[in-house]
Amino acid sequence: MIPTGGKDDSLQVFDIARYLPALRKAVAEIGEVRLAVIDPAISHVSDKVDPNSSTHVRHVMDALSDLARETGIVLVASA
């Protein structure tokens, strides 16, 4: 869960596609981040992503792979 930044500062489920830039920024700001875990990964994708579509899943996984490569973190995404 992450803060939405709204007036009531309510929490929302982390959506990989929507909040990946915020995660990238947080990793950079914190520094020395070595590990990030997304568990279960399927709970953190938009309902617009078809988990049975290899194209949809690959798009999300490629974005996570790019994040790990660019920041040097180990990223674990469980099924």
C-alpha cells in the first residue's frame, strides 16, 4: 500500500505501471536499496492487464527488469 497524496492521505494498492516512476524515485532518494519484493505480483497490476496474455505480462515484467537494471537492485516478483 502507498499513500495517494490526496487530502485524506488514503492508501492505495501499488499498481506497477502507475507507480513505477515513484518507486524509481524512492529508490534513488533512499540510496543503498539492494532489494525490492513485489508479492504477489499479479495483485499489483492494473485490471487492464490480462494475466493470460504473454504480451501484457511481458510489458509489465520488462518495465520491472528495466528498473532493476537501471538502479542495480535485486527485484523479486512472486507469482
